[in-house]
Amino acid sequence: MEQKRQQSYEERFLNAYERLEKPLFRVILLGFVLILIAQLVLSTPQGRQFLSATDRMEGQRATGVLPAAAESAAAQLTIRSVDATASLSKVWVKVNGVPTSPFQDGMATVSIKQGDVVTVDTTLLPGVFRFEVDHDDPAISYPIPGMLVEAMEGQLAEVGPIHFMK
């Protein structure tokens, strides 16, 4: 009776790999061919409509429920000058880049909504100015009451974007 020699690890690995080599090569080749076909189909408008949901929805309004923060809640924000001695007749408060309210008696009040960016424009005046942001609306999470912003010469003091609690 003949005794079989035990195969080494390398010989067993090569035997197993030989059995897997052809199917693995076919799977890789099939994947490559499918990628080429998909790219060819995507190069035509009809193919993009068929394969891409984004192209089908292009130009359509999104429908659904808006998050609570995106609702059109409005509030009042007051900005006061910390430097009471400065003349602020040329200072404007801007909401999203649009001049909204001039400073009168060292303060200005503006209406704000979620995501608004409020800036204090002191570019027409030389010097450094400090302002305190204030509100009494508990729904506003940022800016916090008492927050200080500073406008240096030729710059804007930026407050925002405004965040409401959800």
C-alpha cells in the first residue's frame, strides 16, 4: 500500500488558488465590463434618466416637511454701542448684506430670522468700535445676550448666522 506524502502549506494554497483563479478572473472581468457599459449608458440623456435619480428630479421642487428650524420664525435683535462717547450717525446694521437700521441714540434694533447674518458697518468711520448684542427671545440660541463684537477700522463687526432652538 502506498503512503501519500503530506502536502506542504504552499502546495495546498496553490491547489486551492488554482480552483479559484478562473472564477475570480471572470468576476473581475465581468465587473469591468459592467462599469464600461454603465458609463456608456450614462453618456446618453436617456441613459442618465434611467440610471440616475438625480437627473429625473432635476428642476422639480422638493416636497416634504421642513425642519422646525427652517420655519419663518422672526425675532428682534438689539445692538448697542459699548463706547457711548462715539458718534455713530454713519453706522448701519445690515442683515444679509442689506442695510436695515441706522444707529440712533447708540443702538439699533433689527428683525432677524433663522440663518440671517447680521453685520455692523463702521467702514465710514475711523477707529475701533465695540458693540453688545442683546435680545430677550428664549428661542434664539445664537447669539447669546451680552455677546460683544468688535469692528476695527475698515471692517465689519459680524454677528451670525442666527440660530433658533428647535
